[in-house]
Amino acid sequence: MNELYPLLMTPHFDPRPWGTYDLSPIYPQRFKEKIGESWLTGEHCKVQNGVLAGKSLAELAAQYRRELVGEAPAEDSRFPLLAKFLFPHEKLSVQVHPDDDDARAIGQPWGKTECWYVAHAKPGAEIALGLKSGVTVTQFEQAISENRAEELLNWIHVFAGDMIYVAGGTVHTLGPGSIIVETQQQSDTTFRLYDYGRPRELHLKEGLRVIKEKAASGKVKARPHPSLDRNGNHPHPLIASTYFVVQGFDLEREEVFEFSARDRHSVQILVAIEGAGLLQAPDCEPVHFAKGDAVVVPAAIPQFRIQPQPRMHFLKSFVPGVPVPEPEIVSD
């Protein structure tokens, strides 16, 4: 058996005031406190299968370095991508994350650019992304002081299957009514700008400094859906950026689908949205995963296969390792 193998992660449920007790249809159990996020590949998230059970991704990245993360990530000893579910039942705070340059200016290794895949959405679900056209940071700061910050945000409707790109420096928030799969740079640097009167700390000085009045954020233009890839799979290209690539897969037949690890290029993260499947890699114990689960496939694993049981919808993300143009954005 390989020293590294496909890692089934233990979800870490994070309480938030805007969350909910009921995380269905992703997780069946009901919680005793409001849960806003389920972290899947945070550095503190732990493995639940095999001999590495109980180890965190931070520990494994420090130990195995490129064997785990691959050649594509900039750092060899830090897990590069954070994947998580978001369950907004109320509006999130209005916030902003720094881009790489602004993050390094305050001593952070990198910024926080992210993307949101809308797994489920109720009618009327909305998100706010960026400032309205022509609004300046000075005007937005004044609106915050007058408790009307929401009026200056660019609100758009979202639907199941949408992919949203949130570049660092973009003011944003989520409204209720959707379930989001977030893929982002491995950073938790967040500056809260406005919180509807909730008794939580704001970070106006830091946040206003990093806001981009015009950011390349928005709903990503749908790309053509190829019939088959070279391995006979049905990939749906959702987003490609310098920081991450995310693809969707719908496996609906009781067949085995082959995947390549791109010559140890990047660790791969699989997040199950619907259904269940069995992941198998050479000389490794098979891993069963179902909706709400994530599997980390180390870069050292040359290939793997997934057998849907009997059908499965999941996202696969990785680091491209080369500069990629900003995603093409469409208006709502």
C-alpha cells in the first residue's frame, strides 16, 4: 500500500449566526446550534480513513510536501485550496478579502480569491457582488456610517448550477436561500465591513483599504459541455483561474470512470454534491464517499477511478500551476 492514499476528510461544522440547524439536503442530521459552514479541506481538517486518520492537512502538508500538494502550488508545505459548503439562512456580513498584493502588505502569504458553485437555490435567492457601477469607496464608507450599505451593492439572482467568481478586493455577501460550495485560496483573512447591527467586530480601516471599485468578479459564463473527455467521462468545465480550476462531473451509469493525476501536477479535491461513489486507486484501499463528503487525492497518486453507486454529481478542483486569464463574466 502507498504511504499516501486517497484521504476521506472529516467535515468540520462551523457555527455562524447566519446559519441554520437544518443542513439538508446535504447532511441528514439536525444540529443543536446554527451551522453556517462545513469546512472540508481547511488546514485543521482531519483525515478519517486509513493509517493517517486523525492527522490534519496542515500536518500532512508539512510532512509530505510535494508528494501531497504537487508541483503546481507556490508553497510546498501548505495545503493550497480550501473547499467548504456554505448554508446561509440569513444574510452574511458584508465583507472583503485582500488580493495577493494587499495580503502580502500586511504580512500574509497570499490573498483570498474564491469561487462559489450554487448547489441548491430557492426562488429569489440573491448574492451581492461588488459595488454598483460608479460607486466609490468614499461613498460606500459614508453609506456604512448611515446604515444603508446594502443599497450600494450589486445584487444578482442565483440559480442552481451557477458558478460565481469572487476576486480578491471584491465587496460581497450572500443572501439566504442557497447552498454554496466554495473553493478558495487557503486563507481566512476576512475584513467585515457591515453586519446589520450584529454585535461582531468590524474591520473598516483594513477593509476599506483593500476594496477594488472595479473587480473582475461575477457570474461565470457557461462553457461548452463536451460529450466525453479522453477517459470517457462527462466533465463540465465550471471555472478556470490562476488560483484554481473547478470541474463538475455527472456520473449516471454503473460504470468505472478513469482519472489522471496529471503527472503529479497538483493535489485534487473531490466534493460530492449528490449521490455516492467508490474511489479506487492502485495499491490503495477503496474509499466510499457520498454527498457532503470530500476526498483529497494526493499528487503522488498517478491515477484513480470512480464507480458511481448508481449515480453521482461531484466537483473536482486542483491548482493549474500556470497563469490563467480571469474567468469570462456575464451580467445577471
